[in-house]
Amino acid sequence: MPIEDDQFDKLRIELRRGSLVLAVLAALREERYGYTLRTLLDDAGLPIEEGALYPLLRRLETQGLLTSEWREEGRNKRFYRLSPDGEAILALLQAEWEAIGASLGRLLK
Amino acid sequence: MDLIERYLSAIKRNLPARNADDIVAELRDAIASRIEDREDELGRPLTSEEIAAAIKDFGHPLVVAARFRKQQWLIGPEVFPFYISVARIVLLTVAAIMVAVGVGQVLFGDREPLQALLQTIGGLSSSLLISLSIVTIVFAVLERAGFPAEHIGTWNPEQLPDVGDAQPGPWKAAAEVALSLAFLLWWAGLFSLPIPAGSAEFRIEPAPVFAELYWPILILAAARLLHNLIQWLRPRWKLVLGVTNALTAIGGLALLAMLYRAGHWATVVSTGLPAHEAAELQTSLDLALKIAIVVTGAIWILASLGALWSLSRERPRHATA
């Protein structure tokens, strides 16, 4: 049975969705505002829709993993960076990610 | 720029009021940054069509706004299995009651079958819609209250029915519950069936014994409804089922005995019927009702003995399990 593009796309999106939080947290070890964060992720091969990115940033901030502040830089921009809790979670998620990668690597051999 | 402001305004209308301004300010910057980037690439200002395309690419205002809401769904994947299960039970019960009332109106009432069918279909659709709406609202509230987390944590596998348990199918169980409920409501006077009890020359009135036994019959019907509900929803509660079955069987037989002893269950009141014909009718009616009571009693005794037999066979199987 031929694999349909649509089927592959859905599975691919599902697979990548889980890694986006990790990617956002990792990228915010340095302070960034939304637009530069999105272009950074895009350049790194992890594109994320703006419609999904901004709500995600708000959610992570509500969970105490990010801090933010408005600053004037040409225009008023909201800058985000990891909070101390966010750094701790990032370390745990990174270890988890590496364990998953190693496990999958063994299975896929 | 007017288009961007209209777009942001459409988003803002659907955002939580508490931080709408803050979110809109951030989105305004995001759109402006995207347009500036594109203008840098092209080396010229964007046309209004290009700005419209960039905005369209950003997303529909309702979708963009919805993603900022805490609640992303009415009934989520964790609550959904419970919702579907309860909705099925409620809808089957409502459908069975409506059908039972419809059939009752044709059999005992003065409704034409076609008229009763059309009324039942009409009533059925609105009743099902209302029932489903109520169940949906209840589960939407439970979704917000975090219902399933507690239930999933506390459910007990010991309560699962045995593989061999004769759990009634959903239609049979719904029909039993619906008939019990319909009788209870009818007996309590909450709705009436236009049962023909006589003609122009006479009418049949229930004997005083039914008024004397009003409460015992009401309690028995309620207990039987409870038993049917437990059998349907909690078939593993065998002890409770055994007790409710035995109590309702004993209560039912005691009531039948009291009824039998009354010796008179309905009175033919003549409104033009000759006296000797009325007396003959009364004799026939008394005989028919006497036979009905005896046959009902015999059926109940056999059914109770059958239930006791099943229960006694059930125990050793559990003891070895």
C-alpha cells in the first residue's frame, strides 16, 4: 500500500510537536523576543507557526518556566528568557530527549 | 496599516479580556516584524495585497485568539469515553421510555398508530436533543473541574463484571429500566395513559384495595427500578443485586397475596347496562383478574427461584477464582 503524503505529514507533525517545547526552552537560554525566536527556530530546521508560538510562550510563562518583560527596541517588544525553574526543567527534558534518542537509535538499527 | 489594526481588533474581540491588550501588542509587533523582513528582502514597501497575504498566513482571527484560551476543547480526550458511555445510557433510556409510552398510547389509548408514530418521532427527536444537550453541558463542566483524573485514580478493577456475567444488552437493559420508570411515573400520577375502562353503558373503577396499597406499590416499583439500574450499570454488585432481587420478589409476592385476599379488584358501575348483564360482567372480570394475579404470582415465584439458583451457582465459581 503506498504511503500517502497526507498520512506522512500528520505523523511527522505529531512527532515534531513534542519536541517544540524543548526547542523553545533551549533557544531561550538567551533572551529573545517572539519574532527572532521564530526565525531562529526556522533557521534551525524547526519551523513553528506564529499562531502556535505566541500562545506557547504565554503558557510556558504561566507555568513559571519563562520570564518576560516589555522593552523599547525600535518598537515595544516583549522579551522572553528562561527562569531558574525553566533551566531545571530544560536540563531534565534534555536528559529525557537524549535517552529517547539513544533508545530509538538502538531500535532503528 | 488599517488592515492590520482591523485584524488585531478581530483577534482582540475573542481574547480573554484580562490580558487582551498585552497579547495584541505582542502580535502587532510580530506582524510588523514579519512585514519589515519581507520589505527588506524585496527592497520596497509591500503592496496592500501582499500585506493581506501576510495577515492571512498569520491565521484566522478566531483560531489565533482561541489558542490563547486555557480551555481548548469542550470535552477533551480524557473525559470523552465517559461522556460517550453516559450519553449512550441516557439516550437509550429516553428512547425506550418514549417508545414505551407511544406503544402504550396505541394499545390502550385512542390514538391512531400513524398519529402515535408521528408524535413519538417528533417527541423523540426533541427529547433526545435536550437530553444530549444536558449531558454535554454536565460533562463540559466536569471537564473544567478535572473530573476524570480522580476517577481514573480511584476505580477498582475488582468491580469489573465477570467474563461469564450475563450482562443484559444495552437495549434490553434500557427497556427494563424505561418500563420500570414509566410504570413508576404513571403510578405516581405524573402522566396518564387514556386507558379505556368502560363504554357508554358502564365504566370500570379500581377497587379501594389499590388506594390502600398505593404507597407499598410505589415503594416496590421504585425498588425494582433501583434493582434494574444496578443490574445494568453495576452487574458486579452481586450481593446487592441478590438482596434487592430477593426483597422486591418477597415484597411483590406479599403485595400480590394482599391483593388476592381482597377478593375484589374492580367494580363495574352500570350507566345504562341492565343489572343482570352488569353482574355477569362483574363475575367475568373478577375471574379474569383472579387468574391474572395467580399467573403473575407463579411467574414471579419461578423467576425468583431462577435468580436464586443462578446466585447459588455463582458463589462456588468465585470461591475458586
